[in-house]
Amino acid sequence: MPRPGQVKSSGERLSDRIALGVLTRVFPPGVVDEVIAECGRREQRSRLLPAR
């Protein structure tokens, strides 16, 4: 929802409007990992740090 005085652009993405902290509170990493595992999708390469 635009703040007073702001005009919402039709080409704007949700990610342009919402903070990463809000997303991590709503979707904690453990929940995201469970959903990815249920879908059968994992990282294709092993790296020192996880993709997230």
C-alpha cells in the first residue's frame, strides 16, 4: 500500500516494496527448506555456503 503522497507504479514489483526482514519473519528459513525438500529441489552444486 502506497504511503500518503506516493503513487503506485504499475510496473513495480512486490520485492521493490517489501523489506527482506519482513519476508524472513513470515517465511523462516526452516519453513523454506522444508518446502524445497518436499518439492524435490535442492542445490545442484555443493558450496562452502548454502544458496540462501
